[in-house]
Amino acid sequence: MNQFESAVFLENIEWFDETGKELVHRLPENGSGEIKWGAQLTVRESQAAVLFYKGKACDAFAAGRHTLKTGNLPILTKILSIPWRGNSPLRAEVYMANLKYFTNLKWGTKSPVAFKDSELGLIRLRAHGVFNIQIVQPVLFINSLVGTMGRFTTDDISNYLKQVIVSRFNDYLGETLDTIFNLAGKFDELSIELQKRLIADFSHFGLHLSHLYITSITPPEEVQKAIDDKSRLSVINDMDNFVRMKAAMAMEKAAENQGEAGSGLGLGMGMMLPAMFATGTGGQVAKPGAPVTGGVVCPDCQNRIPADARFCPLCGHQQLVLSQCVNCGKNLAPNAKFCSKCGHSSNAIPQNIVCPGCETENVADSMFCNHCGQKL
């Protein structure tokens, strides 16, 4: 076989993506080369080929086997390459575009974005999700993004697409959502509407945004705690019974404690118990305004209560008078050092008041002198 016969052997041009990340791959890989007349181009169904000749996209090829006729004949190449030191000026290259769906591309906010919540005020949110893309216009995609690069992967474009998604997401969230409390059950709706806004942005580069999903929208930790607290409150239908239950549990724990501190706490909780369970005991407990036969009037809240009651079931006032506060007249518990109503010391002895005019002593809490009538 002579040199001429070896030069006219047909070439077979094809490409396989082993990484699964390449969007576009150029052949020859080292730049434009001499593609012979009649070279065979094999394109898979998941690919499209674009032939660049003399620096221009002259044709696009779908799936199948194609014969290339660039005019770059071996004999002509030998003649024309002499002035260029053996490099032919008739250069051609094939860009293979991968038309498959590139899935599970992640997007998210690098830093929290500001959101004005109608209930929580100005808060910062983080959002994350995934999206899928596909090349639908290979020539537009190559000319607008790939250029003369030998290969173009999802890593080369994903950062830019993430920024576009986050920008549209911020605008859309501020326009449609009033509070993050309404996020439950809206992720699908938000994803669909956000995808519609992004389709035009992606189509400028010959890309199609086939799917977009929002997987999470998370507020800061302190806001999450506030949401958890509100959720707990919504679960508790009867807050009064819940408080009473907590008080009873605290009393039970206090009763187990030993020493003066435990007994003192138990005594204080015992005084509060009648008021806590006023609305839940039924039968013998009086309600405001409800007449009680044979009862007495509580000196503190002026409501009628059973005559044998030791505590007022409405205000907790002790009915068995052991001692009274010298300041406000509140009935005091045994060994109480301070009044539970005004905080006045139960051991304090009221001091007589001396009139500045006549120097006559008057009883404690007098407003006018009993001797001269001067205001004290």
C-alpha cells in the first residue's frame, strides 16, 4: 500500500461520554483538524453533532451515520499546506452535544436571604432543591456558552444556573408568600410556578428546564423554635387544664423533696391549688355570680362561697383567719413571713405617725391628724 492510498482511508468520527457530566465534546480534541472527504460521522440517538467548517457552523446532524464532505481533499491539503508549513488552512471540527437529561443538579442559597414575614417580621431563609436540564438547541448552546472549549460539563454551568434560580426564587417568594407558617403543602405549587419563570432564562442558551423541585425552605434556629412553640400551643386545646396539670405535677415533685425548702414550696402550691382547680372541680365549687345556699362572702373577691370552705375557690383567699397583713388586711398562711398579696412583711409592726403640726401621735395609715385635723 503506497502513501497516497493510506492517506485516503475513510475516518470514523464518534464520541462516548464516560463521565455522564459532559454536555458538549469537541472532535478532534486538540483543536480543529483535517477531516477528510467522505469521513463517517456516527451520532447516537442521545446526541446531536454540529459541523464547524472555516469557523462557522455549517450543518447539524441528528442520530444516524453521516458522510462528511468538507472539500478538504488529501491532494488539495498537500498542496495548500505548503505555505503554512504543513498545516492546512482548511480546518474543520465537530462538536458532539449530549441531548440526554442531566438530573439531580442541586441548587441552594449560599447565604440566607432576607424575607419579610407578616407574623415574624424580617427573617432570613435558606432554600435548597434540585433541577434537571436538557440541550434542545445545540447550535445556540455551543455558540452562546461553549465557544471554543474542548469540553463543557455540568460543573461549568451549574454555578451560573444556581444563581439564576436563587434570584428568581427570592423575587417569587416575596411576591406570593406572606408568612412561612403557610409553607406547609405549598412546595409543589411553589416549584411549578418558579419553574415557569425560569424557562425563558434557560431557553436563551438553548437549554430546557424540564423539572425543578424545592426540597427545603428553612428559617434560622431561633425562628424554628418559635414555630415549634406555636405548634405546641395549637395542639393544646384547653390551656387551662394544661396549666393545672403542670401545676399538679410540680406539686407532686415538690412533695417528694425533703427539708424546709420542699415543705415551703408544697405549702405555697397548696394555697394556689384551689384557684387553679376552680373551674374544673364542679359540683361544690361556686362560679362567679352563682348563688351558694348558706354560704359566706369572700372578703377578698366579694363572691359567695360555701361556709365550710377553707380557701376561696375563685381567688384562693384563705378563709380560716390565723393572722392578717397589717398593710392590706390579707389573711395570711401559718408562719408566713410576707403577704402573698402586697409583699409586706408579716413581722413588721405598724408605726404610729406623728403630726408635724401638733406633734400628736396617730395610728398607722392615718391620713389626717386626730387632734388638729392637719393632713399627714
